[in-house]
Amino acid sequence: MPLLECQHLNVAFGGAKALNNVDVTADSGAITGLIGPNGAGKTTLFNCVTGLLHPSSGVVVLDGRDITRLPPFKRSRLGIARTFQRLELFSSLTVRDNIRVAGEIASRWQRPRVDPRRETERVLDLLALGHLADRDVTEIPTGMARRVEVGRALMTRPKILLLDEPASGQDEAETEEFGDLLLQLCADGIAILLVEHDVSLVMKVCSYVHVLDFGSTIARGTPNEIQANPVVLDAYLGADQEP
Amino acid sequence: MDQKSFRVVAAVAVLALIAAACGSDRTAATPSTVPAAAAAPIAPDATTPAETTPVDTAAPGTATPDTTPTDTAAPDTAAPDTVAPDTTPESTVPPLPMFGDAPWPCGPGGGDNTDDGNEVGVTTDSISIATGDDAGYAGSPGLSHEITDAMKALVAECNDLGGINGRTINLNYYDAKLFETPAAMQSACDASNFFLVGEGWAFDSNQEEIRLGCGLPAVPTYSVSAAFAHGANVYQGVPNPADETTSGIFAQIAKLFPEASKHVATLTGAFSATQETRDKIVSVGPKFGWGFAETTLESNPVGEADWTPFVKQIKDSGAEMISWQGSCLPGLLLFAQTAKANGLDLPIVVDSNHYTAQCAAANTDGALDNLYIRMSFVPFEDASLNPATQDYLDLIAKHGGDVAMLGAQATSSFLLWATAASACGAELTRTCVLQNLADTHSWTGHGLHAETDPGSNHPPKCSSVLHLVGGTYERVVPTAPATFECDDAWISPITGTPALTAALLDENRISQQFAAG
Amino acid sequence: MQDFLAYTVLGICLGSVYAIAATGLVVTYSTSGVFNVAHGAVATISALVYWQLRQGWHLSTPLAIVLTICVFAPAVGIFLELVVMRGLRDTSEVTRLVIPIAVLLAINGLATWVWFRDGSRAIVPKKFFGEQHLQVLGQAVYYHQVIGVGLAMATAGGLYVLLYRSRLGVTMRATVDDRRLLMLNGGRPDRASLGSWAIGAGLAGLAGVLLAPQQGALQIFALTLLVFDAYPAAVGGRLRSVPITFVGAMVLGLTRQYFDWVSHAGQSWLALRNLRNAIPAILLFAALLFLPQGRLRGAVVARTRERFTVPTMKQAVAWGGVLIAAMAMLQALMKGAAVISLANGMALSLMALSLVLLTGYAGEINLAVYTFAGVALIVAWQLDVGPTGLATRASLSVTAILAAMLVCAVVGGLIALPALRLRGLYLGLATFAFGTIVYQLVILQTKPLRGSIFGHQFTINLFTTGSLTVPRPHWFGIDFRDQRAFLMLMTVMFVLIGLALVGIRRSAYGRMIIAMKDSPAACATLGLNIMRLKLGVFMLSSALAGLGGLMWAAQQRTLANNNNFDGFASLLLFMIAVVGGIGYISGALLAGIFLSVLSVVMPNIFIKLGSDYPSLHWFFVTGIGNFTKFVGPALIGIRLGKNPSGIAQQVMDGFRPLKRVPLGTAAWASSIVVLWFLSWRGAIGHWTFALVVIGSVFIVPRVLMGMFPERFEDVANAGQEDPDLIGLARPFQRHDRDRFDRELALPGHDRSRSDATS
């Protein structure tokens, strides 16, 4: 059974439909990709899953439990963590403190408790952020900032990690490293739902991909299937692909 | 940006620290502190102000300042006459300059002033006194400034005449801005003032601890709190004790409106000062035949959006007269207009704080034509028949400033103090002045107001009633101008009010509330 | 029945004016996101302008109306949008509230200066058509009131047509949703904003002209407060919906009139007499309860310029010691009255400390700090004075202070509860409404309200005599009725509480609070129960406000019941605290000093000058003196716009470089001490001391930087240049390498910043 199931999600803003009967699932220990052009509704979907937005219809099920009515903080306590498309860092704090405070928040509700300080160092190492740890989080390059968000999300020891364009701003080498990190995380049992524009990363790490366009699912399958799907090529991969 | 704003901040900090460092030492150097004019001996052959009889009209009071200073009798001529208020039959002695019905208590003295160095604010040729108002209060700029206008004019005149027995008065001004009374009082204390004279600070309960701590005696223009009205070493020209109230108005109104005064509705601003006044009225009125139809109406002092409910309430209560505690503007005007629009046309009895130029000027549509005002001062309309009032008006006209009843009240307090100080002669001490003040049991401010007893802290037992018609105040009773009706029964005791209880009067009616204990 | 209908008519008349006022607010808020507190001031000054045109210069009514409402008021609105509001777009909620407060005070100050500078004159606005009225169901209804109803209906209709049928209106509504998107689609959001501010201000002006005659003689702040009464209607409409705002305004007007009817103008229930004035505030709380949960917003501050750095505990302790020593030295130089001013400032700084925690760290708003002072006072009074005690002889005990803080915390929690799930602005409004309710129902209460708890007698209303003497502490054998001793006590308290706050800031709890401020959305996704944390912070801050407020009350020694409790003083304190730098303890100190010393002492200087030179009195007092009263707030607003972190930040930035020349700085500090000693002994004058010290603040940093240029290379160039131009516009320098490493986040060569803070 998938860890996360979104069933028939509908979200409307005024007259425009941001999500139209969307079904998305994510399995533990796997990385599920969510791709589509800008404005397709990917972030809206994330907002529904995390509770920042309420769907007009449809359910979100986590580990068999319907969480559609739960407030965001309660969902997080059940094991959902995320990063944000537009960075939502704690701009008054340093890199280290951004991650540390996530641990301190988590230790308020998490059992068993983990020492935030040690955990912070572990996550900093994991994400290769050690040399930036004491810097103001607003002074670091965007790519690094995205990693900080990932690190922050990891502090809550989530079951599922929703990553919204985490590789944007990172160069090829860094993205390569990052991909390895993701694979390592899911080997540890975490489910990852990954929104990305970086095609190579998606191809490399995802075991299954959903494609959205104008709020509707237009395709789903393995990365190879998606790459060959003409509908997807039309909508998204576009003129880049040589016939 | 960094440097520039740093400079701005530093500049601002400069000013702050300078201001702080130099404290609030304020000396209002009045133009006439220069003693030269007073001391110059002048030959007594200039125009003589012939009249010396007190009852006469303007001439002596007004003529004195701008004619030759023959009145400042040179020290080597007619020396002993400077103090005597009664005219000597000797025609060589120039008559004393008058304010109202008595001479100015100012003159060059005998030239034998002493100073043992122990008296605060006194030297052989100067006296430092403190005065003040609330003019700097942001919510009502210029509040009570007429007091200071009067004080400055009086001190200037007095110094022109020689000062108090040849001691020039240095007038120090302190603005309490309503809520900064402690700072004003502390400054007055710090500056070694001899007395506090003529000051008018509305929030005077806030000053007493400091005043008593530094031992500064006071002869203020007015008092608000019971603690100050009964303060140790405090005397007023028109006393306002908390345990007695002047009640002539009840009798006079009862006589003017025998039926209506049996059905009075009170309408009060929701402030404790006005509420206390209302409580006094409700407790004293019945003794003079008043009856109350309604005693609980209170209005928002900040402003009522709609006075109709009050009008309705008064109508429903069957009242035939209204007793209002508040101020003329804005409340009473609007209420009266609403009353008129709703067909309510009753006489409204108010206190003397409704005798102001602004109130009269605002009565353009006649809504306030029902106003009956208690007065214990002679109104300005009677000035031509009352030397003191005319002298006050002329004084302000000469020295600049604004005229108001407050200014006349300040004048009374200043003259009270000056008379007491002058009587001490060469050796001027606080003890002596306080003793003279305590011994003054009949005081009219040289004719400015009805008789009071400052020494024993009794309010006037006299009263008069004015009536506002259009833009002018007309006399109702007594009909003779510049007169009052008086009766010993018109001082009523007050007991048990919260203010009195808090004031802790001892057996001498001195407040112990702020006494160090 | 007749009465009921009559009062209904009155209610509709009142509600109409409220509707016009509230709608103006909604129009500007919905297109700019700024809750324009200054809206009331626009109403007031428009009323004054109308009076001037109609009754001062005798223009005809139609001409005066057109000039005021179609020309002047909209012009003010456009001016505000161009000069002030536009710059608020990317700022925090706090800044977006503080600047309109500054504008409010500036406009009211300007109005006072123009019309009231020469003292009390009576401006008596006349109703339209004077006293003419209709008889409706036995009630006199003025033509003026009928016109009000008509205008409200016209406003409703006009706005409907504008917003839903006209191009400008559609643009205005689009501006709300997504400005950028609108621009990309060819819309002109800036023009729409101007339009909405013009309309909003015009409606404010209209409301002012309609309300003013009802007051009698026009009083500036009183009229502004009357306009504030309409705001609950806007809140009920979620600050967006004009129709609901209209309904809310009618409810407001009717409730007030019905209450008057039922209570016979307040006569029936004596203790609740002032309830009629508190009705708008109560309805505001009700409106808050019915508002839907706010969306969790993401980080706004990330995109703003507000920055607060944190001292280490050691630094904080050192500065605390310096403050105590400096205060001791300073007060030794000063005369009694100046010490009073300084002590007043210290008390205000103590109150501002509560805002450091609440607003500086957590980004929440409390617009009723003085009200907590009142609550604390009532509690402490019961314990230390009691119904039979004598305040002038009693002393303030530690038990009373702790009890007061506890009660304040509980009360704070209760107020905050309805507003917690809403955005910060609503919490601010809730606190302001709370302030109004306490002011009307408790502080202005003159009927004795007695009761007993656990056998203890207590009295709710304290100001029965109009003024109240507050006990001072008597600890360690020191009688703190002595002003200088109390000043030092407050200074020590300030340092201790300041250290506690720094400790909080550096703890996990502090980090969580900061995180909550920076991005509530992110915190929620980390599992943080934001409402609980907010509640806790608000309660703690309320306790501190109670403590500071109690010290303030004790400092005043005697309070009048209209002394600062009416709401504007709290607004001013909040504004100055934010401008001082609300993220810093020193910002709170600056706020207190500014409020007390500058706003008291500066006018005193002018008064003294005006008194010493009577011929120039006009210039000094009515000219400059009053001028600063409105220029002051205006400048403050502008300054905050330019540097949202406040003054303290800039001052500290100015001093930071000095750390690199420790010997020079130490020499300077010692010389100040020596000079003080000489001044204390009278060897040099106080003026001289002040001038030299302040002059040195200018000169010494420059001198040190000039003497040791190599230590200040990066400061000299910092922040002024584009990194791309380094090497082109000027030669490379050693510190540039470090800078590049930093910019590119390269490991290895990175060295920690020279003023590393945690």
C-alpha cells in the first residue's frame, strides 16, 4: 500500500481550476517524481498534502489515515515534511540555527527525543553544509539555501519528504551529489515526492513519475515511459527533443 | 546612508543630552526686572494723580504706569508713607497708586531690607517666586495661559512701583503641561523659589508630595484636588475647600424659579471632578428647597455622537430645570442645540467656568440662551463700575496677553500674597508671610470678587447670577452692578465624599494625604 | 413600539456614517494590504478643511463640499500612496502598521498646528442645513442625518458600479490578487492603487464631514476616535467585502442606539454606563470570533530589509553594566526635574521591553501596553493598599508585582485567543479594542465596584477621586519614593529583564519564536503548534507589560484616569519602540529616552526660549515647538521606511568598527569617565561635559579610522559597491578575496565574519 495517496483532488481559485481530479501516490523507500510546466499545479498539490490549502473535494490519505481535515502542524507530526518552491527559510537565523531550530521544534512533539545539537551536525554533514554553518542564511547562494531547507525538513525524521524544486540553483556536480543523497535517504525507508525541472535528476532517481498540466494528470509511468510519451513531449519536454 | 543617519541620530542625541544636562532651569526674565527705574529719585513736581479715594474709577490705576513715576516716592522723601494704605492729610505726600479699591502693595520700602542668608529665594533686593500654567499641554495648547499673562503684568507693574518693599520680584515660569506637574514642581523647588504664587496646574494632586518635601508654600490661582485645597501652607484668593461649598446659587435660583427648582435634572460629564460636584449639589440643594427629578445622567466627556437620548431621558423624568456639570464647549452647546431641536426648553444652571468669551461667541443660534451662571467674581461687563475689574483689563491691555476670569483670579492671589509679603517689611521670611496670610479673614481682591476668608480657608458666602443672552452675559441677581448677595448660611459643609476621605484632613483641616509619614 | 422604530431610524442614520467610514478603509486595504490607521486622521483634517472653507471663508456649501471631498481628501490619499504606502509593499506587518500610525500622528499634529496652535478656540462645525429636522416617529431627525443615509446608499451603489462594472474597478480587484500578473497582462496596478487611495480618502473625508457636527466643538483626537468606532464593521467584512462592511456598520449603529434606548442613555445600569462607548470594541471581538481562519502565510520578512543581530551573553552583561554605571553617573549631574524626565524615560523603556519580546522577536502586535499597566495597577493596588489603605504610605511589594504579572498574563491570553488563528494585524486590533473596553468600563468607572475573592475585599475601580496615588517599593531598607533611587532601581530592573530577554533569544525557545515570525508556514510543516507558541509568547509579553507598566505607574506616583489610557499613548509607544529598533534591548532603551527626554525636554527648550524672548515667542513656541510635534512623527515614519531595523541598529553599526581599535576605544571611554568626574566636582560645567562627550562621538570614530586605516578597509568599502566592479573600479585588496569566497560560498578559504554572532 502506498504511504501517501491523493485521491480525486480538486482545487479551484475563483473560476480557475488549479487541480482537476488529480490522483497521486508515493511509496515508502521510493522516489516519486512530479513534473509539469510552470503553473501546472504541482505546488498546489503540495499545499493540499501539507494542509496549507484545502481542496474543494478529494481526500489525502497518509499511511491509511485520512488526513484531509487535519491542520498542517498535525500532519507534520504524522510524518510529512516539505521544502518550498519559493524559499521559506528563517531569514533571521544562521544556517546552523535554521536546522537546529527545526530539531528543537521537533523535540517538542517527537518521541523518542533526539538531541537537536548532535542531529544538527549530522544533517549538516549529510548535506555538505558544514562550511556555511555560521553564515546568515540570506547570504548563501540559492542552491545551498535549498539544501538548508532539505536539511531542515530532515530534522523531523519524516516518513515522507515533499521536495519542491530542491535542485534549482545547484550546478551539475552538486545536483549529482544531491541525487545520490536522495537515493540514500530513500534507501533508509523515506518516501520522497519530488517536483523537479531538472530532467536528468528526475531520470536518475525517480522510480515513478506523474505528469501534470493545467491541473490535470496527463500521464504517469516510469521515467523511461514518460520520456517517450508524446503527450508529455508536447506539453512539457517540447522542442528540445529531436525526433 | 549609514553615516548620514548616524549623524542625524547623534545630532538628536546631542540635543537630548544638552537638554538633560542643563535641566529645566527656567528663568523668565521679565523685562522689568531691571531695578533701575524703581530706584531713580524723581522730583515730585510732575503731574499729580489727584484722586486718592479708593472708589474712584480708572484714572489712578491706569494713569500710574505711564505717567511720571512720581508715585515711586524717592527714598529720601516721605519714606514712612510707602506702607500706609490710608492717605495722610499731608498734601506733600503723593497718593498711593491703587489697584481697585486698595493701593498696590508695592513700593520702594525703607531701604533697610535685611537678609540673614537663611531664607530661600530672598535677598536684600530681590524675591524669587514661581508661577505657571498648563499652556504646553498638547491636547489644548495655551491652557490657562491667561494666568501667566496676568502674573507677568502684575509683577512688571509691581516692580515698576519698587517691588515688595524695594525687593524686585523675579518671576519664574513653569509649564506643567497638565500631566507633568511633578517636573514643574520639582523645578520650582530646585530653583530656590520663595513662594509659589498664582500658579494654576490642573493636576495638582500630583505635585503635593514634592511640594511638601521641599517646603514650598503656595498662593495659587486655583486648586483642584482636595489635598492641595487643604495643603499645608497653602492660601488662595478665592478658597475652594473640599469640606465646604458655596451655596448661594441654590438659594438664588430657588428664588428665581420657585417651581422649576423643585424638579431638577443633573447632567454631568463622566469625570470624577464633575461627578463630585454633582454629588455636592445633590446633597446640598435640598437644604435650599431644590428637588431632583433625575440625578444619574452622565455623558461622554470626549464627545457624544448624539445627545437625543439624554434629551429624551430628561423629558421623561419630568424635569423643569437642568443642572449641568461640564464645560460649555463642546458638550453643553451641542446638548442645548439638540434639546432645542427636540422641543426641550429649560433653564440650565451652570458654574462660573461657563463665563468665557468662547462660550458667548458660540451662542450664535440662541441655543444657550437658557444659561444661568453662578459668579463670585465681578463680570467684565461691570468693569466701568468696578475699579478693580477695570484695572485688571487695563493691566492686560497694557502688557499684552489675554483676558479671562482665570486671570482675574490670578490677580487676586498675587495681590493677596503681595499684601502679606509687603506687610513683613524689611525682614522677609516665609513664616512671616504665612502668618499674615493666616490672619487675612476678609479679602475681595481689591474689589475683584465677593468677600472670602483665605486665612481660614472658607469659600465665599456671596453669589450672583448671570444669564447668557445671545452673545452677552446679563446680570440677573442682584441687580445692582458689581454687587453680590451674601448670607452666612450660604456656606454648606460637605462630608463623606471620596475626595475628602482620601485627603485625610486633620483637626486643622490640613490634608495629611501626602505628608511624609 | 414607537420608541423601537424611532431608535431604529437613529441607528440607521448612525450606521450610515459608520458605513461610509468603514468602506473607505476597506477600499484602501483591499488594494494595498495596508490597514490605514491614518484614515481617521484624514477624516478629521477633511472636516477641518470643510469648516475652514464653509464657515471660515464662507464659500457656498456645494463648492466647499466639492473642494473638500472631491479635491482635498483624494489629494491627501494620493499623496499618502505615492510617498508612504507604496514603500510598504515588501515590509513586515509591523512596519505596515507603524507607518500609518506615524502618519496619523503627523496629520493630527499638522491639524493642531494649523488650526489650534494659538490655544483653545472653538471650532463648531455646523450640520448641513443647520438645525432643520424632520419629525420621524416622535424623534427629531436632522436633515444632516438623512443626507448621511442618502450618501451611504450612494456610496454603496457607486462602489458596486465601480468595482464590478468599470475597468478601473476590475483593475483594482486584480491588483489585490496578483500585482505582477496584472502588469504582465497589461494592467496598470499603480494607477489602480492611486485610484483606490483617492476613493478611500475621499470616503474618509466624507465621513469626517458628516461626523464632525455631532461632536459640538471639534476636538482632533476625539473625532479620530469616533471614526475608529467604525472599524469593527470593516473587520467583520474581513477588510475585503464592501457589502458585509455595510451590514456590519448598520449592526454597529443599531446596537449603539438600541443600547441607549434600553439603558435609557446609560442610566439603567450604572456600572455599565460607559458600555455604550465600548460597544464598537466589543463588537470587534465578536467579529473576530466569526472570521474564518487565516491562511498560514509564508515568509514576508525574508524579502524585507529588517535585520537584527544578537549579542552574546557576555556582551549583554557588559553593556548592562555600562548602562547602570552611566545612569548612576548621569543622574549625579542632573537637577531634580531632569532626573524625573530620565526616570520617566526609564519607565517607558521598561514597558517597551515587553514589545521587544512580542514584536521584535515574535513579530506580533500589542497596541494596548498602557492598558496592561492599568490592569497590573488594579491588581497590585488590591494587595498593597486595599479599600481601606492609604496609598501615599503604602509600599509596593514583590508579591503584588508577581500577582499583577500573573493576572496580566492570564488576561493577555484571554484577549489573544480569538485572534490567534488570524493574522497579526487582527491581534493588534484586538488589543486596541481591549484597551478601549478597559478604559471605558474599568478605568473611567466611577461607581464603586466592590467584591470579594477568597475573603479578600477588592475594588475594581480605582479612580473614584479622578486621580490615584501609586505606592512605590520599599526594599533593602531603601525608600524608593526618592526619585534618584527609584531611577536606579528601574535601571537595574531594565538590565536584568534585558538579560533575561537576551537569554531567551539565544535559547531554543527564542529560536522557535523567531522562526515563527520568519515563516509560519515552514514552522507548521515542522510540526509546530503555532497557536500555542503565540499564546505563550503573548502571555509572557503581557506579564512583562504589566511589570513595566506597574513601574511606570509608580514612577508617575499620581495618575489621572485619562492619563494615557485612551489608546493613543499605546500607539505612540508602539511606534517609537519599533522605530528605536524593536529587535534590540537597546531599541527599547532608545524608545523610552526618546519619548521622555526628547518629546518633553525639546518642547521645554522651546518654551524656555519663547519665554526668555517674548517677542520671538511666536517663532519658538507656536512655530518650531508645535511644528516638531507633527514633523517629528512624519520624520519617524519616513525613517522607519528607509531602515526598518530601527535606529539602534544604525547606532550600533556606527560603533561596531571601534572594536578593532580596542586601545583607542578604551582611552576614549576612560576620558569620558574622567570628564564626568571633573563635571561632577564642578571643575567643568555640565554644558561643557555634554558638548565634549557628544562631540567626541562624532570625532573619535573618524580619528581612529584615520589612524588605523588598514583595520578598516572592508568597512570603508562595504555595502557600497557592486562585487562585479571590484578590480575594475578599484584595485584588488586583501579582504576582497574573503569577500568573494563568501559570495560564492566556497569552502576552505572562508573565515568567519569578524563580528561573528551565533
